[in-house]
Amino acid sequence: MPYTKDVFISYSSIDKDWAAEFEKDLIAHGLSVWRDQSNLTAGTKWEENLMAGVRDSQHLIVLWSKNAAATDWVRRERSNFEAAITPGAGRAQLDRLMIFVTLDDENLAYPGLQLINEIKDAQAYPGGIANLGPRVRQAVINKIVTAINAVQRQDNSIPVLTAVLAATKTEIENLDSPTLDSLVNDLGIANRQALFDHYEPVDPQRPKRTDWRPFGSNDTIATILANQQLGINNRIITDPKFRVEYVGDDFWSDLETAGRYADAMRERLSLIVIDPVSLNVLPVYRRAVILKKCLANNETAVMVPMPFMLSQAFRRLRTLLKNEGAPFFDEYYKPPVKDTTLVAPAAALGIYIGDEEDTERLLLVAMGSYIRRHKPESIPTYVRT
């Protein structure tokens, strides 16, 4: 069924600042949000509209605290959502989630549901949302968006097989001293710790290579690619949509398996993201060599994002070219899906990727090649912004 909003945020009025900030984060990730202070207006039948908002939102996010546990409205919103997703047959709809973000209290009533405990575990609730560390905040939003994307993924969406060639923090820390000193000096990084911070895991118990943070930002490469997926899909008017699909852990545990992934990526829509610093780590370098064969595929996008923030001068120059050079540079910055001038198979290769705009451009080039080859009769339209 169609839903009016992607998520409804349920919370105690005492936690309204938390709800308002999480609403901003979710909207930034492309989700539509129902929150009472954003959706109710003076003169409306607020109770009726509130419960309609619960029923008509696909997912319910509960900001769970001792205050929320004592709030009758939070209980009623949960009850109405449960009634909406569990029709007469007594079987819950699998396309709707109730997600609990625990702030300061253990939720014992719903142990089988999606529980996000980072804020509670960090004991960050007393300090307020304004003092919440960016990595804890990012981890919470990542989990919400990942859960929702898994449910909302369409069966006909096209996977972009993706390999992120980046080291873990431990691998970077274990580089020899001369290499570390050279990296710090050559890249203009303040010190070794500042370098290590680029690889700080979101979950220290389960570090991932997608925890790497390019562009000198707090966003992991996983978050950046998730944003790209949402942004591109929002601009595609018709199907098919796209989704990022990462190679499995076996890509890193076995070189022969890595070679099979490379064979698959050479024949299909794929993305290779390379951290240049991590090429000093032998397992990363070996995978880069294995994936070299993918450079002959014009449905492969190869990105080498810069580890530091793009200068303001460069950003201003790009804006100048886009604005004053239109329409001369239009096809470069917003590649169209059709009317390509490519005459020979070649990957969309970007060596100096400075920020999210550059990553989007390369993804559009590779996706356009895929669409032209596989879906010539139904080419989607990309809307310029």
C-alpha cells in the first residue's frame, strides 16, 4: 500500500530536541518523516491526525527513555502502529518496522524488535542531543537507514557490486614508522593520530573497511555511498532503481575468491572505491591488482577519493565552471543516461575524487552505460538540479 511518510517518530515531549534533530538527519538521508511538531497545525483535529499519521507511516521509530515509558501518548502510538501492521489474520506485515532507539532505558517489552542502543551504551542521554558525539549519532542514523533500506528495497532494483579497498584502523596503525611519517608529512596531516582517526570504527567490536572516512569528514564511505544511492534514485523518474551491494567478507579472506569477484565485476555494473593511503597495506594492494581487469568494463566506476577536505578555492572553481560554463560542462557534471560518446569499453575512472559531487558523477556514468546496454527500450530520465 502507499504510505504518506516513510517514518513516524514517537517520543516524550521532554525528548523533543532529540526528535527534532533525528528528523533532520533522516530527511538528509532522503526519508520523509512524520513528527507532530512538524506536521500538526493549529485548528486541526490533532488527535485524529496524529493517529492517522501513525497508521499511514510505513515505519515507527520510538525514542525510548524513562520519560517515554511513562508517557501515555507513546504507548498509544505504539498500540495503533501494532494494530495497523497486524491485520485480522494476526500476521504482522513484513514491510513495516518498529525501531526502538534507546536513550537511557532498557526496553524489555520488545526484545525481538530492532533495538539501537548506542546512545544508552555511551551514557550520552544526560548531555542532550547538542553534545552527542558525531560518531554515535552517525551510527544510530546508519542503523535506522540500513534497516529501512533493507525493507524498502525493490526486487527489480539493480545491484551495484561494490568493493571498498580501504584498510582497517589496526592495519594503518601497524604500518612501519617511516611509512607513517611519510604519509603524515606528504598529505599535510597534523599527526599520526589524526591519520588514524580517518579509520576509527563505528562499532569498535566489529570494525569494517567501510568505516574509512574520506574527504576529511566525519562521514564514513558507507554513509557517503548510501547518500549517493538515495540521491540518485530520487532523481530517477522511472525504474529501474539502483542499490549498493558490497562484496562479501570472503573477498578479503581468500585471494581466489577475490579473483572470482573481480571476474563478476568485469561483466556487470560495479564500483571500486580505493583509499590511496591504504595501498600501503599489502592485502589492500593485492586486491587492487586483482581488480585491475575491471578497468576494461565501461559499467565499472573506479573512485580514488582524497583523504583530505577539498579546498574552498577548488569548490569555487567548480561552481564557476558549472554555472558560467553551462551548457558546455553539463554532460560532465551531470552525465546523461543516453547519447553517450563512448566508443570503446573503458571504466569511468576518477583519480582525484574531492567530494560527494564527484562520486555521484562517476556513478551516473557507469549506470548510464548499464542502462543503455540492458534497458534501451526504457531509459530513465535524470532530472537536472
